[in-house]
Amino acid sequence: MPQAEHSPAAAPEQQSDLGRLQRALESGTAMQVAALVRSLHPAEIAELLESLPPAQRAIVWDLVDEEDEGDVLLELNDEVRASILERMDAEDVVAATEGMSLDDLADFVADLPEAVTRQVLRSLSEQDKERLQKVLAYPEDSAGGLMDPDTISVRPDVSLEVVLRYLRILGEIPDRTDAIWVVDRNDRFLGTLYLARLVSREPQATVSQVMDRELKPIPYDRSASEVAREFSNRDLLSAPVVDAEGRLIGQITIDDVVDVIEDQAEHDFLSMAGLDEEDDMFAPVITSAQRRTIWLAVNLATAFVAAAVVGLFEATLQQVVVLAVLMPVVASMGGIAGSQTLTLMIRGMAMGRVQGANARWLLRKEVAVGILNGLAWALVVAGITVAFFGTWEVGLVIAAAIAINLVVAALAGFAVPLLLKKLRIDPALAGSVVLTTITDVVGFMSFLGLGTLFLT
């Protein structure tokens, strides 16, 4: 679902808009609030709505111009949009969908109640209804789900003059169109006619003489992340989408891809804390608490696993109290080292840079880094331990434990995301919990185990 586009340069202005809006709401000057809201772009209005508590959000939404309601709804995250749609009549929802492109409309109706969806479909022409249903048949996170079926195509044997006359007859072209797709009589994709070439070449030239044959179409079942990567790698503004037989069925434009990239970045960031990018940060306390309970419970369970390992060495800790003081150092060093590898792996997997062909090389590299860091920091920690506690025996034990834990952390940081992906579990969501458990258990086990062998 498209989200509001944000940039560092816009942040101060957005904060200023929010501050002015808050002051206007507090002072009760409805006319000032209405003037401010109507002076903003729909994406900026959506940003403000997501930044307001529910009561103030309702006031501001009632002041949004009816012509902008559809654009604002498209920019909101799923949960905030759902809360606003609950307050709208079905007729108002249908009115808000007027003028939406079919790819945006497909994302929008997917979140509507069935009765409202039927009303939206009834408001469409038979042609648009059929094309919309085709888009809805594809997964949302695929090229088919991202595409807009509204495209312009021409045959290769016509002249550029004929194409120009055709465009004039149409009167308008789809938003953000930079190219026309060339197809055969069976609608199979052949090439790309860029608008820049269309207006700069001789009108008598044929499409086949000036069209580009290098751009490869995107299969309908390609994942959204792969589509985003292809746009980024090839600096595309738009790309054709084809079915299994190579027939043109739609196009993807850069605005859809920017949304995918933003969603992925936000998902990766929030998943590390077990949160969802579509959650409303102003949701009720009970709702927010329930969502966070799951991962708190998982973390508690893993913490008890680590505590159980420590409990196995209770007698050792009673005899050598300094071990209890130094335990967090071993676990912390392993956790940080493992998180570094884990983050690189998750990012590499998301960008398609981690494949079967290079996995072994990456494993050897991360293990080598773990060994090098393990030895270096083992010496540093050992020296600090001897300096502070005056015991070289404990220094040697913690040095060995640090070296072991950093190597294991590198292995875990590499293997955990790959294993979770095979199990169809989001590595960004569960990876840090699993990794922390491993480094805590291995760190405590190695440190206290070695302490038991050599210090008691």
C-alpha cells in the first residue's frame, strides 16, 4: 500500500505544520485549522493524521476537502486508514475512490468490508471492473499486485506520426508514463518506445526502427523486493509486466517502487523490536500492550533458558564471586558481534546479495572476522581483568570465553537468518531474539564452564 513519501529536508516543515495544527486545535479556532489542512498536500495531511491522537485525528479528517479524501486515504498506513474508514458512510468511501488508478484502487479495496467493496465495483465500468479483478487475483507483494493495468501499447510496423495521432485521440496518458510498450498482434511484449524518442525522431520512421529492445519485461510473479532491486539497479522509471506467455498485462512505475523500498526499510527497522510498520502509534493502550506481549513473552522464555544455564554453575559462582561480576561482559560482547553479522546478512538477503553461490565464501569470511576479533578482544578483556581484579587465572578464563563466544556469534549471525527464511519466518522479526539466546547461552556456558574446570 502506498505510503507518504518522507525526506530529511521536509521534516522541519512537517514538524512546523504539526506544531501550528496543535496550537490551532488547542485554541479552538476551527477556521484556522481548516485553512491549514486545506493548504497541505494529501501526503502531508496523511503525515499529520498519523501524528495525532484519535480525538484530534477525527476533527482534522472532517476538515479534509472531499476531493482530497481518496489521495489522503491512500497515503495512510493500514491501521490509521481502517480507523477512518470505520467512521465513513459507504457512499463517501465510494466517492473517495473516484479517480484512483487501478493499482491504487486494488490495494485500497483489499482493506474494505465486502459490502463496501461490492459498491465500489458497481461504480466502475465493465472494462475497469474486469481489469481490477485481474489485479486483485495477484498477491499484493508481487509484480502483478504492484502493476497498473492501464497501459498504452502500439504495433512495431506503424509510423511515429500515427502513434502521435493516436495519443492525441486518447487525450491523456497514464500518470508517470515515460514509455509506450510495443507488442505484436497477440499482445506479446516486443520492446519499448520512449516518449523522448517519439517526439525527437522523424515522424515517418517506424516504431520498430526507434524502439528499444534491451529492456526486459518483469514477470507477473516476481516479488516486490526483486522488482524494487531491478528498478534501482537499472535506474528505471517504468517497466512492463507480462504474464506467463509473455503478453503485456500492465506496467509498474517508480512511485510504486519507492513505496516498496520505504515499506521494506520501515519493516526491517521496526521488526527488530517485534513491531509492525502498519501499527498506529496512537492506538489504545490495551491494543498496543497486547501486540508487544508476544515478543516480551518470547524474550522472557529465552531469558529463563540463559538463567537456567547460569543456575547449573551456582556452586562455582559461590566460590569465585568475581565470575558473577564479569558474566555480562562475555554475553554482551557476543551479542554485539553476532548482531553485526546478523544485520549484514538480513540486509544482504533483502538486497538479493546472499545466494547459494557465495554463501560459503561469506561464512568463511564471517568466521575469520570472528576469530580475529575474538583473539584481539580476548587479550584486551584479559588485560583489564588482571588490572582490576589482580588474577591472571580469571583473565585467561574470560579471554577464552570471549574468543569462543565471538566465533559462535559469527556462525549464529550467519546461519540464523538463513534457517529462519527456510522455515518461512521473517529473519528481521525473530533473528535478534534467537541470536541473543545463542550468544547468552554459549557465553555463560563457556565462561562458567571454564571457570569450573580451572578455578575450583
